[in-house]
Amino acid sequence: MSTADDHRERAVAALAEREYERAGDAFTRAAWARLANPREGQDPFAADENGWVGKGLASFVVGALAYRVAGRPERATHRGVEGVAVARDLDRALDHPVQRACLDEFVADCRVAGGLDDAATAYGEAAETYEAAGETVESPQRWGTTPLFEAAAAPLQQAARSVADGEIAIAWEDLHGPDPSNPGQFLAHRARYKRQRFPELVERVVADGHLAAPRGTTEYGNANYRCPACDATDVNWVAGHTLCLRCSTPMADQ
């Protein structure tokens, strides 16, 4: 039986081959598999301080983006609707108020990626939920580095590198406010930043017809590899693949 990691590996391979509909299918299957089994011994409907289910929600978002690039907006809409429904359902499972705010952030992401209405309103609601949850948070930096929150950042960062020559165009610091001593505002900045940037990035990715692979382990100027498409020697190792950091094409040995 294929695992979520197996499906993600196939999804990244499809991105590298510019087979975006196939990538959307594989990301969808990765989402279902991750939600069914977030982590060994982890019940998807049980409270989880780490929020491993976030990886499944992120796969819905990226799957929707892949479908948009493939010219299949109706399938993107289905993934967006599905992601919103799952995030709303998980609100009854994850028990910390700040996690529920992150699920609201995912709702907005799914609306943007799926081409659904009311994304801006959803981001506003997420920001308000973060602010209300601020008094329950001792260390917003710790929450911001849990799997749930990192998963919520990943699709935005993947879209950004798609139009930035493969570089890190949105860092962790960009997503958060300047003052962690004010946890509500620090985390609410995520939703407000996304409301401004994510729709624009999605439109650019769709217009360019290119969604980059996620960024994994990288190395610049590796003399052992050269990209057959753009001649770069900058490498991105992700999901078991050796790809060009710049254009996500599979690298050739030198």
C-alpha cells in the first residue's frame, strides 16, 4: 500500500516533468493518505500538539495549485472545497486556540488555491482568531515551528519560489510580526501577509504555467550535476529526487 510519502514522491516527479494534472492527482492522494495516518500511532481526530494533519491540508493546497497550472480549474475548486471542509472538521480535534487559528488560515489558503470566493474575508477571520488566541500563547516562535504551522507556510513558499528562480522568496521572518512578546499580533501577521501576497503569487504561477517543486536540501555550484534545461549547477534534493534548484528539471550527472 502506498504511503503519503510515496504519493508525494510521485507528485514531485510529476512537477519535474511538467505534468501538472498528474501532480495534482498525486498531491490529492498524498493528502488523503496523510490525513488517514498523520503519523505512526497518531489518530487524525485526536488532539495533537504538533498538528501533523497540517501536512495533509498543505497537500490539498498544492494539489489545487497544480490543477490550476494544468488548466483544470474545476478540479482545483474541488480540492479547495475539500480542504476547507477538512480544516473545519479538524477544528473539533485540535484543541489549542492557536491551532484553530492556523486551521482558519488553511481555510483561506484553500479558498485562494481553489479559486473560491471570500478568501480575503477568511484571512481576516484567521487574523482575528490569532489575536484572540494570543493570551493563551507563551512562545509564538515555538508554535510557528510546529508541523501544523510549517505546513501552512509551505504552499505559499513553494508558489513564491516558482516565480523567483527557485530561491527562498518568503522567509519565516516575513510571515510573522516583529514582536514575539505580543503573540496575537505576531501570529496574526501570517494571515495578513498571505492575504496580500498569496492571491498575487497564485495568479503569477498560473500565468507562467510553472509550479516549482518544493525546496528540500540544496547546494549551489555542485560540479557533479548540470541541468539539461537551463545549464545550472545548483541542486535541490527533495522527495527522493535530484532536481535543478532553478527550474525543477531532473539533474543530469556530469
